[in-house]
Amino acid sequence: MSDSTLWWLLAGSTVALELFTGTFYLLMLAVGMVAGALAAHAGLGMAGQLSVAAFSGSAAVVAWYFIKKRRVTDPSVRAMRSVNLDVGEILQIDEWNADGTASVKYRGAQWTVIQRPGNSPTPGNYRVAELVGSRLLVDKV
């Protein structure tokens, strides 16, 4: 069996493994294996093939990592109005506790309210941003 055939089989099996796991990084490694197969077709020796495959696969993984890191992430499901009808509602908070929480009566029950880190706890109107466990995370209106 030729070197290029081995590389193509490795690339195909990596793509098949990715289909089972859903890890996009395996596709990037398959790109490296395809580069190794093309290097074998070009007549490079085994050391050259391994170098091309390793460099190409590693570069693809690093590139995909930075592309994914730069993207704006989807909002949390807990912050979606279609999932949680409390999101977007306005609360009046009269007093904050020393630990950064407040207690408000909302929908006929007592709720614990927290703010996003870095905001100063001042009395006033707040909008519910998301539900964190049994607490309401709020932003100043």
C-alpha cells in the first residue's frame, strides 16, 4: 500500500470519527492528513509527509481556535425571553443587602436578586436579564 493511500485512509477515518463525536477539531486534523497525502503524491519522503501533516493540522487547529474565540457567543438559554418569561420584566428594588443581593416580592413569591459583577447596588428600577438557579440576575434600567 502506498503512503498516499495510508494518508487518505487516515483522513477518512478521522472524518468518520468526527461524525460520531461532533468535535470540529478532528476535521482540522483531517486537513493535516490530507496535506500529508498530497505531500506523498508530490513525492516527499516519510519525514517530509509527517512534517507537512503535523504543521498543516496544527495550524488548522490553532486557526480554528482563534476564529471560534473571536466569535460572539450565543446568549445563554436562561437569558432568552422565549424560554423564560421573566426576562425583560421590571423590578423595583428599594434596598440592597451587604452581600450584594436583594429580596423582592415578584409574582406572589419572595425572590433573591443579584446584579452583574462590577455594578454598584443602588435602589431603583432593574430589568431581569436572566434566571440563575433560583435567583434573578438584573441590570439597571
